[in-house]
Amino acid sequence: MNVLVINCGSSSLKYQLINSESEEVLAKGLCERIGIDGSAIAHQPAGGEKVKTEVDMPNHTAAVKFVIEKLTDPEVGVIKSLSEIDAVGHRIVHGGEKFATSVVLDDEVIAVIEQCNDLAPLHNPANLIGINSCKEIMPGVPMVGVFDTAFHQTMPKKAYLYGLPLSYYEDYKVRRYGFHGTSHDFVSKRAAQILGKDVKDLKIIVCHLGNGASVSAVKYGQSVDTSMGLTPLEGLIMGTRSGDLDPAIVTFVADKEGISAEQVIDVCNKKSGVLGLSGGVSSDFRDLAEASAKGNEAAETALETYAYRVGKYIGAYAAAMNGVDVIVFTAGVGENNAEVRALIGQYIGFLGTNIDPEKNKLRGEEVILSDADAKVAVMVIPTNEELAIARETVRLVEA
């Protein structure tokens, strides 16, 4: 079965065509600046060069049409016709409490997803545009929605409720939802597989560390806590997001700066995190490491503060699960940044992690960083959300 995996943003569309039998990525690409001047599609067939083409994409429907054109192109395509796409899997950011698992998309399900738009106003509407565009271009092709929030729906109330009047939860569903669920699910299962154990026998802490970052506590295969909250703003310090802060800061800064609370939240989302902490050096951890090595004190502080926050969450989730067997680093920073992993390692040695400094130098590959005598296995596992979406799509379509 050939599965087209679609990840729609407000002005972008990422895609992969995956053969489910071999799990080979046949082709992948990115449509960017959709609805904006200078829109383009970058397409790369397996084993081939990336080809970028500037094309006019006024909307996502046009973008989907260009994706199909590239996939079926005689020179850079990998299939002969649209009929060779057997199913489509869509990444959907927020499913609220409605969806605890992936679902086949029909009109009724789409209407329920729309009800979650106010919980993810920047993401869900774009995801829905992608779904409707694919339905228009590929009528009759089965489609599946895979939710970032679904994996975390196993959290108990003590983990997802905030210390607010209960009516806010009952009336408005204000609670912790968590995100990156597809990644946390994929990586925790892969960790168990590598160790030759059943995920239902393990307590695993997954550190998804990218520009957006979150930590989850996965106890016996189920998420019991995670660092992101009602929105992806809560939790770790990230590339441009503040993470946890005293909520009174919002109105305090608004008064001092003469701006609205909404504008402060915008700063918390787009101008904070390691970008803000470093005095504007960068939100890219590679740039921060380089600046720190050259003596930039603010960049060094940003990295140390980031690592400290990750270490604190690991300690908290070891307590939440009353122990931990495995700690996994994944995503762009977690997989590739040895300096950040080493800084985090300073805070988790008490667990008996015994991280090997030489193994920690490896980048972007599956590796067990801890030595054979470690009480807690520390691993690096590259995430693959697209493959996880494809697997879910096949499971539901075949069912």
C-alpha cells in the first residue's frame, strides 16, 4: 500500500509517499509560502536530487495538485498515476478530548475536529484545509487523521487538571493535553524494541527536543504525564517559546510595556525561549553552541538554563512513575546535539545513567549512550512521525 502522509501548516504543506510493505520513503517534499508571493515546491524522489520549483500556489488545493504532479512526473515522479495512492494520512495537531486514537476521516469526524479549532487556532484550521483539499483532489481515497494529542489521552486527572476552578475544565475543557504524541509513542515503542523488551514492562521518559520541545512519562506503554499543556507553550524552554512561567508575568509585563496581554503571549511564543535568553543570538542550538564557545555569556546561559529545565522534568517524571528504566533523546536537538545532551547529563547522573562521553558524540543515529552497568538506559532514537502516521493509516484502512 502506498500512503501519502500530509502535514499542513498555515502556509506550508510537507509530504511523504511511503510504501507500507517496505516502509521505504518513495518521495518527500515541501510546499512553502502557499498563498504568498514566491511560493515554491521542493520535491525529492528516493535516491534522487532535491528539485525546487517556483509555482503559483494560491491555496492548499493548488499545493496538493502540484504534489500529485510531482509524484507522477515522468522525470522526478515515483508513481505513474493518482490511482497508485491507496490512502492518505493527515497529521492533526489538536483532537481535544474527542479523540484518544487515530480515526478514519469522514464528514462527522471532520465536524468534530472543527470544534477543537479554538484549542489550536494556528494549527487545526490549516490541518482541515489540507484534509478538504485532498478530499477534493482524491475523492474516494480513504483518509486517516492522526492526532498530536491522542497518545496523551491516557493521562490521569491528577496529571491533566490545573489548579483552577473546576468549572473552567467542565465548561471550556481547560486542561493539559500535551503534543508531539505521535513522536512520543513511536520512540517509546522503538526503545523497547531495541532493548528486546515489552514496552508494557518499562517506565520510559521521552525527551523530544527540537525547536518545539516536550518531555513525557510513558509508564508501561501509556503516557501518564507530559510537559506541554493546553497549548504547546507550556513546559520546557524551547527555541522561541518561554515554557513554564508565573502567569502573573503576563499582566505585569503588559502594564510595564504598555501592550496587551495577547501581545505578551505573542512574545512568549515567538521571541522568548533560548532566542530571548541569548539576547537574540539565535533559536538554533548550533548557533548558540558556537557563540558560547566564543565566549558569549548570554548564549552559554541560555544553553545551561535549557538543559537545567530538561533535567528537572526528567527528575519530576522519574518521581511521577516511581522509577525509570529508560531515558530517550529524540528530535533535532535530542538526536544531533551532543553538547546539549552532555549538559542535561549533569543533572540525571543520580539515576545511575552512566553516559559514555564517546558514545555521546554520535549524531542522528540509534545508540545506547549508557554503559552496560547503568541502572537506567539512556538512548538516542531518531523520531519518524511520518512513518508512525503511515502505520496508523494502514492499520485503520485495512481494518
